[in-house]
Amino acid sequence: MFYREAGDFKVSYRDDSQTFPIKFDRYRYYVVLAVAFGIIPFIINDYWANALLLPFLIYAIAAIGLNILVGYCGQVSLGTGGFMAVGAYACYKLMTAFPDVSMFIHVLLAGGITAIVGVLFGLPSLRIKGFYLAVATLAAQFFLVWLFNRVPWFYNYSASGQINAPERDVFGIIITGPNAPAWATYLFCLIFLTLCAILARNLTRGTTGRTWMAIRDMDIAAEIIGVNPLKAKLTAFAVSSFFVGIAGALFFAVYLGAVEVGEVFGIQKSFLVLFMVIIGGLGSIFGSFAGAAFLVLLPVVLKVVGVDVLGWPTDIVAHLQLVIVGALIVMFLILEPHGLAQLWRVAKEKLRLWPFPH
Amino acid sequence: MLDNSEEYVTEDGRKIGGVVMEMKNITLRFGGVVAIKDISFDIREGEIRAIIGPNGAGKSSMLNVISGFYVPQEGEVWFHGSKRPPMRPYDVARQGIARTFQNIALFEGMSVLDNVMTGRLNYMKTNILQQAIWRGKAEAEETKNREAVEKMIDFLEIQHIRKTPVSRLPYGLKKRVELARALAAEPKLLLLDEPMAGMNVEEKEDMSRFILDVNDEFGTTIALIEHDMGVVMDLSDRVVVMDYGKKIGDGTPHEVRNNQEVIDAYLGVSHD
């Protein structure tokens, strides 16, 4: 009825393989972009940026990264927190070593360094699969956190063992440090998220994405039709870690400003991002957004409803949140393993026929 | 030395070309089990070559040797006049050998179109950066290969399901999609592992027609394993018969049918 593809004919393969083949979707995408870039920066304030928008944008990048590895290539990883830490520390070292270089370059380089580390820790995936690989990446998680705690060079020998983001700018606009305006940090993260999402989409709809999915669905058949499993798995680890590294760099430099590695990038972070990917939908870029939005919004909504509306004590609401997230994950795994993205797909299919389903 | 020049005329008068693939004294062992024992045979250009035999005869193992999945302990594989060193399956695919599987090995999470597109992997030359940018080279390559893939989709009459996830398709269609994926690679040699297993008569007729059409229109050399004797005798130009890892017959369908050893293997022989 209001969502339809009738009359929307494609006359070239190019038109047919675009990201949003249906006009309705395409225009909605433009509207979302216009609002995100053109309206929100003017009405944003510190509370909105720090409580909702920045964590959403950054977690969405991390979720896209992890989704490429787990959802598209089928390699389970529990090392996301560790890889985010690599991005954060790489960014920190670059920021302090080259203070005059633009933050854009620092963040991109941090992603690149994380990609290399990701490939190193991805090497075991050539021999082991499933749970065993998950355990191997878990080792990466603990090793990396341990490394950043124990080797003082990484935190520039600071007494506290923390890393603090110095004030850095992009084209004269301060992006990091306490004086950064909310709109600037928001836009900075938004630009990275947009770029990451477009890159991820391009990769997953093309040859690379197909080799990843082939490895995920049936690695033996993939090899026989010409997929080099070594290359496919390692590119997945590299691209995934690149995104996760960018997310880690932004999380540290733009969002938090100061980081103690064990607290911020511990195993909880790995699980949080994994939950986002599972709840949002494995193997879907949109799902990464949905999952990140869901898990960032949920605590805020619960807090508003529980504390402000119902007047419950804060700690009960905080505990309730854990219960609800846990229950939701179990529910999703049982009822809809493909997550919010699949619910959205089903809703669209229903809407095509609504209100005359027969 | 291989003799590539020799023309060969099959019993129904079809001319087929020189030898494209030759298996020389292949022996394949899994620990103490000998799956293939000293087998030699050849595949000629443009022919339909059947490999038959009772269950456990080593037919699928033979196909796996050809497609590089197993490396035989002894023997040589000659392809297009040169000896093939032991290589990984994806390198064999690059040489122009494609195959389908006994138990359908499609990528269940992907659409039919994406599945068939994976068959074109060997024609994809852009690197990961170009693909990430998409505009330009990667897009042009995608469009070009899409055209080739659509031809195969058209040929196998699966246009109506091209956007459907494979996991939703019925068995017969899946078999056809798998054939499309193998054909999309435009292989020089196509290996079919029981293309008609589990099909009803109608589907078998469809599949037989497709196999003959492929051989006819694209000139593809085909090696197939099949249990339905009627189909094998009708389709194939030459037949290899295996039993317990040994070759017990090789020749035209007519010759094989009258081979005493083959009859014994299939019908059993009294041991008195």
C-alpha cells in the first residue's frame, strides 16, 4: 500500500545493483542523510551528543565492523574490545607524536594499524572454526588489554596508566578534549560512520562480499569454485578490524577523552558489540545500525521510564536493564536469529500487500 | 606423450576432439582404505563422459581428485597436455574446471543471483580498494559479469527466482541453480556429481535436456557421475565403470553394457 515497488522498473544491471533499488527506500535514505547532516548539528546539545548520538554513531561503526567478520564471513570474534583498544592506543600515540597532523588522518591510521593487528590475530582462523576460533579471539582480547596495561610506552609513561586525549582540531575546529563543541564531535563521528557504512555496503554487495558469504555458508564448496579461503578470511579480519579500530579511536579520542583500558575496552565491550550485531541482525548493514541504536537507546529509555516516570530507585532500574537485555538476547536467538533487520524485512513484505493480503 | 590430434567418432556418429584430461595410474588411499586403485582413463574434448559404478566404488573420490580436492598418493593428472602439480582446489577452478556436488553445495544465505555470481569469481580482477569505492572499475566489472550470469540464468530458466534466497527453493530448482553457478564460470571441463539424484522422471528429463544443451551450445566437456542407467546410456558418449576402486570397464555405452565384468558388478555373481 504505502510501501511498494510496483511500476519501479530497472532497465540496466547497474540500476538493479544499487544500494536502494526501490525509490521509496532511496528517498528515505536521502532524507535521513539530510536530517543527520543538515538539521541535527544545529539543534544538538551536550546531553544529546554524549548520552545518545556519539555512542550510537561510534557503536554503529564497531557493529558494522564486527558484522562483516561474524555476519558476513562467519568467523566468530570475541576480541572486539581488544581491537577497539588497539585503535584507541594507536590514535593516542599518533596524536601525541604528531600533534600537527589532522585528526582525520590519525583516526584512519589508527584503523589501519588495527587492521594489521586484526590480520595477525585472524591467522588462527585458517585452521580453526566456530567456538575454538572464538576462544582464540578471546585470547587476543585479554592479551591486548594486558599489553596496554603493562607496557608503559603505550600510555606515554603517565603516572595513572590512563591515556588522555589532548586537544586536537580538524581545519581549526576543535574535535577532542573538553572544549570540543557538541556539533563538531557529532559531525566528525557522523562523517566516519557514513563513510564506513558506504564502504561496507560496497564491499558486501560486490565480489569481496560474495567470497565472504561463500566462506560463511559452505567453505568447502567456496574453495572448489575458486575462493581462496586464506585471502577471504584475512581480508574479512582486516576490513572488520579497520572499522573496529576507527570506532575505538573515536570512542577514546572524541567520546570519552580519557581511557583506562581494562575498564573501557574489557570483555564487556566485546560482548556488547556482539549483542548489537546479534540483536540487529547478522549479515546486514542496516542491522548494525538497528542493534547499536537499540542497545544505546534502551538504557536511556528505561531510565527515563523507570526513574523519571515511575519514580523507581536508580539501582533497581539499572539491574532491570541487565535483565531485559539478557532476556531480549535469548528471545532473539530463539525467535528471530536474523535480528531486527529480519523483522524489518518481514514488515516490509507484509506492507507490500497491506491492507489486502489475499 | 598425449595425443591431442586424434579425432574420435562415437557410436552414434558424433565426432569428439582430442584428449583434454588424462588420469594416469591414479591411486588414492585414506589411511589403510584404498579408495581408488591404479585407475587410468581420459576425457576428450566436447564429450560427455560418464563415471558409473555401485555405491562406494570410488566415483566421487575420482571427481574430487579431478577437482583438486584430494591429492592422489600415486599417479599423474594431465590437463591440456601438461602434467598438473598438486594444487589447491581454487587454483584448479582457475584452470577452468567447475563442478556441482552430490549433496547440493549452494550458499544458502545468498540469493540465487549472488550464488551464480560467485561462479564468476575467476573473472573478477578488481582489488578490494576498487571494490570499496565501487564507482568506476568495480561497478563496470560487476555489470559486465552480471550480463554473463544473466545469460546462464536465462539458459537454465530460473529468471523468476533470481532474487530469492536459495534456502527457500525446492530441491529440483536448487540443483539447477547449482548447475548455473558451475556454468557461469564458463568452464572447459564441467564435473557433475549425480546431477539427477533424488529427482522425479520429469525433473530428470529437464536436467538431461540441460546437460545436452550445455554440451551442444557451449561445447563444454562434461564428466558426470550418475546412477540412473537409462540416463547414462542415453546421454554419455563414453563410460568408465568402477567397482571397489578399480576400473572394470571403459568404452561406449554399448560396449560397457555387454561387458561381463560390469554385468557381474551390477547384478552380482554367484560364488560357487
